[in-house]
Amino acid sequence: MEEKHVEPSIFTYRLLIDIKGQDNDLDGMEKIVETMKAEDIEPNLKIQTLLARHYTYGGHNEKANEVLHGMEGSDLKENRWVCLYLLPLYAELGSVDDVKRI
């Protein structure tokens, strides 16, 4: 894509992050996120879900928790729909207290 000067979209970034995560290349995954942010593209909820899931599967539970707490935002009551993503991810982490809290 870079050679042909094609600008990636949010969908392209999501695919790249998922591929890196499935390959357990968490450093590569983080570099893609850094590139997104450098281009003023914030990771959406689907991308954050992917990040948390791949961190969990890679054994990086602290990083997964950091992403999950960021997904919650400042007021979870206003963003109740986010719970659909948070509950299974906290459960995968084994965070019983967070599951109960959510």
C-alpha cells in the first residue's frame, strides 16, 4: 500500500491489527496503532476490542485491562451499549470483579 501511495482506511487498519494479533506480533500491532494515531485516526470500539482480545490471548493482561478501561470511558451509564463488548472480554481475562461491576 505504501509503495502505491494508497491511504489506509479504518477498515484496513482493523484488518492489519487483526492479522498482526493473530500472528502474535503484538509489537507490530502496536506500531499500526501508533501509525493510526499519528494520522489522527483514533482506534474505534471494534479495534479496541481486537487489541484487548489479542493482548489477552498473548498473556498481556495488564495491557488488555488498560484498553478495556479506556473503552469504558468516563461514564459507563451513558454508554451502556459498550457493555456488550466489555463483558466477554473481562470474562476472558477472568476479571470476576469487573464482570460484576459491569
